[in-house]
Amino acid sequence: MTTSSNLLWAALAIGAVTGMRSMLSPALVSRALSERDDLDGAGEAAQLLTSDSAQTFLPVLAAGEMLGDKMPFAPDRTIVPSMMFRALSGGVSAAALAGVRREPMLVPALIGATAALIAAKIGLTLRKPYQPRPLVNAALGLAEEGLALTVGRAGLRQALNDQRGGR
């Protein structure tokens, strides 16, 4: 069985979003998948992201991360624990999309994880020069979140548009 190009592009998009905001991709995927009625047999990643706990806490965690990102004391997104979490988050989110499509999960998970790591480094490199200027840094953070939401929604459309199982 092969993996469709739509899913691979979606994995890349979801991974890039995770690099920008580590909790945003799982929150977006959780919400999108929770609206579907074809999750039986979709795999553990999809089950995890559509659990009641995930649907309750992921949006709160994503909102908290978006707020915290603007704070001057926010940790560097490329420290090892953050990078490990971003890779895991991007990989699980992409694997959940593959599971819903009943496609192999390994390659999308690897793409999602790798894209998260690369996007985290790029995002930090672009914003770091402006960290001493709080208002500029906050404005760039808001712009980054707008980009992340746009790319995330596009990735979900790419992965799920031809897989209509919604209610």
C-alpha cells in the first residue's frame, strides 16, 4: 500500500505548524477528527487525539502556548526537550491523519516530526533578532500564529477533503 501525495503534503504542513506552535497541530487535528464518524480502526494516534481528555485539554494548551510565546521569559523553542516534544507532536498528528485515511503511518509521521524540527529552527532564527523589542516580537508572534493556523487548516483540507466521513 502506498501513501498518497495529499497525505504527505498534509504531514509536511502539520509538521510545520507544530514547529511554530507545538500544541496547535494536535489541537487542530483533534478537532477535525472529532467531527468524523469513521474513526473505528483509524489507529492509536487518531484514538488518542479524539479522546475526551484530548478534546478538553488540547485547545486550552494550544491557547496557553500562544499566549506564553509572547512573554519575555518564554523558553527557547529549540532546547532539547522542546524539540523532542515538537517531533513527537508533529509525528503523532500526522500519523492520526494517516490512520483516518487507512494509509501507512510511518512515512507521514516521520515527515511530520522532521518538518516540526525544521520549522522550529526557522521560526526561532527569524524571530530571535526581535526578542529585545517586545512589541515587535509579539506582533511577529501573532503573524506566526496566523500563518500556523492557515497552513494547518490547509493541511487538514489536503488530508481530509477527499475523505468525507463527517457527520
